Amino acid sequence: MTKKNKTCFDIFLQSVGLYFSNADKFLQYMLYPVFGQLLGVIIIYYSIMFYDKNLTALLVNYPVLNTDLYKNLILFVVLIPGLFIYISALWKYWVAHASVNSMTDNLLKSDRVYDLPAHTMLITRRWFPYLCLSVLYGVIIFLTTLPIFWIIGGILLVYFTFVFQVFVFEEDLSPIDCFKKSSVYVQGNFKKVFTLIVLLGTLTYCIIPHIMYTFLTVIKVNGFLTEFVSEGIQTSSLYNINIMLSAMNHTPVEPLDISKLIVAIVIYKITIQMLLPLRTICMCLWYKAYCNDNDVVKQVDKKFMNRVNKEVKRRKKYKD
């Protein structure tokens, strides 16, 4: 009997089920990578305020420090704690792009998620190639923020959807080969992969974040956070903006308006980042279903690996 391939909707629904049935584990795993970034930004902000408030008094007591070199050095020292926390959390967040694939594979085999540090270790022990892969992927994401590269960058991101899955499950490949292999897997399935991305994007970037924002508004958390943030925004800092707005006959911006925007952005950003495992699980399921069980993909994969092996032999021969 011929095995029936799962549709993108089947995989989408399965990924949602797997994520929410193990949500406690995935939320626990994402706590520091997500909230660590927020904590780092907050510490950096207040460190800059502390530096700005006390710099004059410091220079009065120690005039020898009144040079650009020493001022910048002092600022750097003040920012070290916040930068360390932010960069550490950001790295763990990027590691989660790959480590959740290992968790998903384990979940499919044993029906549970456990030993989270071991899955992280599988990625961090190959930190340098993973860092190279992350930088390359980050460059492509950056290109998509530029209007001139919106279409090209978007298409590339679809073709490079499986780079993290390839990195995890096909360890012999270099970062560049991971991108090549991902494009091979998307060939012939572009519409299906794009549909899956749209479904995931709608759920994790729009629907769930909006539900979370509405829920926090109903229980008055948003109002509390808005008032708290507005106290740290000085009206004088909005002076130049309000001059331009008044010239265009617009209503002046108040600290409360800025704080509402900041709170909304933070809530949406945190929710979207916390849902990273759901997006990764879905792509891992597609990889497992189509990249391992599809005969056509296997044939293309075999040709690809033959080409890679030839390149590896050529490189060794050149070195010798």
C-alpha cells in the first residue's frame, strides 16, 4: 500500500498539538533567551541614564578623565553588565532555532521532552559552524528589511527554510552546504512550504500575540505597564518632535502615547519570540515527513551528496 504524504495542513495541526501538549517545557526553555534580552535592554537603558547623570560630577572630581577616550571607556565599562546579559540571551535564542529540532525528534520517538541542556549541548559543541550559519541567515533577514530586496529576500528565506534542520540532522555538511541542501528540499514544494509559512506566520505573529495583548489589557496589566514606562519618559525629550508635529497641524505627542507604543511592541515581541518552538516544530515535522520519506527528494538528495563528496575530495587533494 502506497504511503500517503501528509499535507501542509496536517503538519501544521500536528505541530500545534505537539507544542501545546508540551508548552510548559518549551516555555521554560525560552524564558531566559527571551526575557534575558529584555532585561539586558533595560539594564543598558538605565546604565546610560546613570552614566549621563553622574558623568559631570565624576569629571569634576577627576579632571584627568575629561577626554573622549576616557569618557567612552567609562561608558563601555558601565554597559558591560547589560551587554553581557543581552548577548548571552540572544545567543541562546539563536541556539533554540536548532536545538528545538533535536527536542522535536526526541518528542516524536519518546512522546515527551526532557533533558533540555543535552539538546542545547548538541548545538553549542559545534558553535563555530553554527555561528557562521547564523550570521549568513541574519544577513538574509537584514536584506529583507530593505525595500529593494523585499521580494528577493523573501523568496530566499522560503528556500532556506530548512537550514537549521539540515544543520542538526546532517552534521557532515558545512554552513554553505546547509543553505544549498535546504534549497534542494524546497524545490518542487515551494507553494506548500510557502503556505505552511503563511499559516505559521498568521498564528504566531498575528493571532496569538493579539490574543495575549487583549488579555493583558483586560486584566489591566497593560495600563499598569504604560503608566510605569511613561514615568521614565521626559517631556523635554519630545520637544523637537512636537515642534515638527505642530508645524504639520498634528496633536503633540505625550509620554503616555510613547509608552503605549513601547508596551505594545514589547508584548508582541515577547509573545512572538516565545512561540519560536512552535514554528521550529512545524518545520522539523515537514523535514521529517518530506525530506526523509519522499523518493523524489531522496534521489535529488543523493545527487547533491555526490556533488558535495566530490567537492570535499577536491579540497583534500588541493590541500595535499
